[in-house]
Amino acid sequence: METEEADRYRAPALDKGLDILELLASVDSGLTQAEIAKRLERSPNEFYRMLDRLVKRGYVTRLDGDRYSLTLKLFGLAQLHAPVRRLASYATPLMRDLAQRSRQANHLAVFDRGAAVVIAQQEAPDYWGLSIRVGSHISLFDTGSGHVLLAFRSDEEREMMISEHVRSRKDADLGDEFFKRLNQIRERGYEMMASAQTAGVYNLSAPILGPDGRSIAALTCPYIALVNAPAAPDITRAIGMVQNTAAELSALAGATITMPA
């Protein structure tokens, strides 16, 4: 009876699309249309239109002309759901404490469909600071948050994130130096860079890591030297504070890391 009830509401096209997504999620290097058909025991012609739609909607990408692989769109959609709200909720008191101790604003960003998206922000405690609106989309290539989100991912994930970013913003001009910088960020555990958008501001960014050591978010302090507050932490102390706060959030997310001194 249960089988009959389930069959009554079958949606063959939807099932076919979900079969493709679940299959591609189980492989690392992508599959050709023929390989997909063989593994799903169907005719290759059955999947042509479905693959075309999945590519056009951004869930699947073509590699080397004839191989299909998942994009990070599903990951991005999932991140905008409850886990992101929980992360922002856990982060809020720690971000507030960081703002008080550093005398600087800070914000939290995650990767979503080709960009770094700000999901939480804390203003500086005094009347002067640089804040970024929640919901803002910022670049992966010339921001501290973007660098950190890319640095703490595998080479394959970086390429996929970058390909999504380029598809939405046709402005990528990356060379070997860019990837060397990402590796350096990973080695030292943080990014410290002059803002490409605002003079006199330095982006101090550290990763929020998941249990597998991959970045799930970036915590960034847009640091401004406060000439009227001599007791405020200098940039070296501020980046240490950002790292410590990011490490606390990583621990809450289940990561096992060494807290910076």
C-alpha cells in the first residue's frame, strides 16, 4: 500500500535530476554524460536536457568540455538556511566582545554562489569605525574575507569557487602570485592586507574552521588606526584578538585547532 501511495505522486523528471545531483556528489572529478547514464542504468539521451537545465541553473558545471561536476550552489543554499543563522547567533556575543576589546568594528562572511556574503556585523564601540551592511556581497579576490575563504579550502574547491565568482563578475585576472598568497595565508593562519576599497584601512581576517579543517566563514576586522585613543590595541594586537575569536568560533563548530598565543 505504501509503495502504491508513493508511486501515485512520482515526478520522473524531478527524480532524474535528483539522481544526477546525488551521483555527481559522490565523485570528485566529474562524469561524462555517457558515464552518468551507465551508472544510472539509463540511456544517455534521457539525461541531455536535464543536464543542460542543471548547468543553466548553476547546479552543475562542465569541465573540459564533456565532463559534468557539481558546483557549490547547493552548498551555498544550505549555508543560507538554519546553520548560518546558528553560526551568526553563536558569533554575536564573541563579535561584540571583540569589538569592545579591539575598539574596532568586525563582520562575519560566508561563501554563497560566487561571492563572500556578510551574515553578521558588529559596530565599533566608539563613534568612529568602518561597518559593512549584513547581506553585502564582497569580492573573493581583493578582500580579506575572500582570501581567507579561499585559502582554507582544497585546490579543487578553490577552483570551483573562483569559477562561480568569475561567472557572476567578469573581472578575474589571477596569476601564480595570487595562489601563492593564499597558501601563505593558510600557513600563517590569517590575512592582513591594505583595503582595496578604502584608504587607511587594513583587513584583518581569520578563518572559522569546521571539523574537517575547511573554512566555513571568515571573521574580519576593518582596522583603522585611532589617533585619539592611545590605549586602543595596535594592529599587531588586533590581529591576535581576531585570531583568538575565530579560534573560539571554530571550537564551537567542532574544529580542533591551536589557539594563537
